[in-house]
Amino acid sequence: MPRNFQGSCLMLKLDLGCGRNKAPGSIGVDSNPGATAADVIADLNSPLPFPNSSFDEVRAVHVIEHVQDIMRTMGEIHRVTRDGGRVYLVTPHYTDSSSWRDPTHRWHLNTYSFRFWTAQGLHHERHWYTRLEFREVGLHVELARLWKWMGIQWLVNRFERFRCFWERYLCFAVRGKQMEFTFEVVKNHE
């Protein structure tokens, strides 16, 4: 960890893939040497150069869809975030054209993709493949203006059952744009 960030009693924030626009008050990390806002240049597909439980908050805005291994990246995010710390992820919904037109995108995700790491799991039970746990504390799905204006975005964000129905049957016609997740890191299972 850079010397000027160690030993600080301030809330430490990490902005993964910060590029040219780092979140205010955070340590910016990017793999691109041209990322002018980055404090640390590091391969986001490798272990992060920070000790365990270093950060109170980790942001990864339009990053997770680019990494080689989501399991490994989520593990690293979990490792560097303290118990009870917040993780904020933003990624395109897989039905948005931006998910597919960017050739650097490796993953195409939906609103249930991260349930793998939650206690309720993908199939309403904790998954056996990983012991890491995140608690979903917030999810916002952004739809196109027409669907927002018609109230469908409100329904998707307000009612879990409607979101499930939308994901299964409607999302290819009523396409999603992006998803904003907020998670709390849970470390009592380690």
C-alpha cells in the first residue's frame, strides 16, 4: 500500500479501474499506465497489492465485465475489504448492446449473477463452491428512457418477483442498460 495511505484513521476507499476519473477520496488502481487518476498501476487479473481488510469501501465501475476470472476478482475484492465494508459494482446488463459491442468485455451478466456469493445463493441455498460471502444491500437496474417513463424500471427495481419475471421473459424486449450493485462484505464464514 502506498506509504501516505498506511496508518490513516480515515475511511479508506479503493477505486478499481479508475481510469481518468477516480472517485473522490479514494485510492485509484488501474492496469492501464495511461490511467491518469491511478495512484497504483496493477494488473486487475492478479492479486491486488494491498493487505487483507485494508478498505472500508471498494468501487468497481464498469470493471467486472473486463476481468479474466470473476471468481478470482471477487475473491480479491472480498480479501481487501474489511468485514462489513461496502462494495459498489456497476456493469452493463447482458441485454444492452454495450455489453456486446465492446470487444474487451469477457462477461455478460444479469441481476442474479452475483447471487453466487450471497447466503441465498443461485438456487436459494448457499453455494458450496466458495466460502466467500457478500450481502446484497442494494440493486438498481437502469432501463431505457421509454421503459423508465412507462414505469417498468420502477417495477423491476421495486418488486423482486417482477424483476425475476422481467429477467426470465421480458428482458430481451424490454432491455436493461446497466446494473448498480451495493454489497456488504461478510467475513464470519472464513
